[in-house]
Amino acid sequence: MSANKAIVEFEEAGFAYSDEAETLSDINLRLHEGEFRFLTGPSGAGKTTLLKMIYLAHKPTRGHFRLFGEDTAGAPRDALPPLRRRIGVVFQEFRLLDHLTAFDNVALPMKVAGINQNQYREDVSELLNWVGLGHRMNAKPPTLSGGEQQRVALARALVSKPDLILADEPTGNVDPAMSERIMKLFIELNKLGAAVIVATHNLHLVQSLGKPVLRIADGRVSHSAGAGGAG
């Protein structure tokens, strides 16, 4: 993929919940194919809100937003699901289905897309092994710890090899060794062409990788070329 094509574009965008003051204001942001960004800022600053805007779960209340070149405000409703399917999302609420095994939860995006199990069985198994859950493939979410559920959600987000990965505190419930392993997986997928945004409070993680940083403070997004502070 060309590294020059913008896949996320905000122009003077803002977002407010109902009649409240804007949570995010005057967002001017471009993310190109193959780019990696950390997203930092104090709790409640709007990191999750920004990620949900990119995923089309929230619409800007003003300004413009384009995703994969599509003007989302003017796009017909049936044009949005195909855009979402190009995004792998790891939010803090894991949204696993309790009646399905870890394997079947991870495989769900492939099943929904109508892909035969023989085509994705190896990918699902490989991802579960990568996140340290190869021995829990047949376990259901209620029997898994919070950290294990988080890793199942991570594998599910990545199994379809998305063009854009959005991760909200993906290492928040895991130990340092697993955090490093998860970040290595993001980096490998980024090298293969996926754009990545990782929201985190982990200052050590941000500094150790030296990737560019988006920081939210006072409702505004600023940019820095290297590691920045995480509140």
C-alpha cells in the first residue's frame, strides 16, 4: 500500500454529547496508510471518544471526517459497514459473547464475512497462541480472567488483517511481558501495512517505542514527532 494515502482525515471537527460543551474541538488530523501513532492524555480527555469517532460509533457534531477517502457525513447508511469491516477495534469493553468459546469469539468476524472455517482455523489458532491463550481456545469468557478476555478481544480485532487498528488501553490488564508481546504484534502488523492508533497511559511503553504521539488535552489534539507525556 502507498504510504501517502490518508485513511483518517479530520478537518476542524468537534464533538459534543447532546447539549454539553464540546469534548473535542477543532480536530485537524490525518493518519496515512502504514503509520503508527500513540494517543495519550489524561483520563477523561477524550481518547476513547476520538477512537469511536474514527470507528463511526460517534459522528462529529461539526466539521468534516473522511475514512478511507469516504466523506462519512454524506455517505449512505449501507456504505458504512464495509468501512467498519476494514478496522480492527480493541475497546476497553471487550464485547465477547459468553456462550461462545475463545476460538469462536475470535473467529466471529470471519464467520460473519462468510469465510469457510478451513480458511481461518490456522489464523485463529496462531493468534490465540500469540497472545498466550492457545491452551484456552475452548474456554468461554465467564471462565476467563479480565486480562484473558482482553487478549481474546485483541485476537478477534486482528484476525481479519484490518487496514486500520484502533486499540484503547490494550495492555491495561496484562503483565509487562504480555504487554511487550502485544505491542510486538501491533508493530509487525504495522510493518505489513496496517495503520495503528494505540491509546495508552503507559508512559514507559510510549517512550520505549519512540513512535509519533497524538496528545489530547483541554479538548484539543496536538502532535509530536516522538514520545510524549501520558497522563
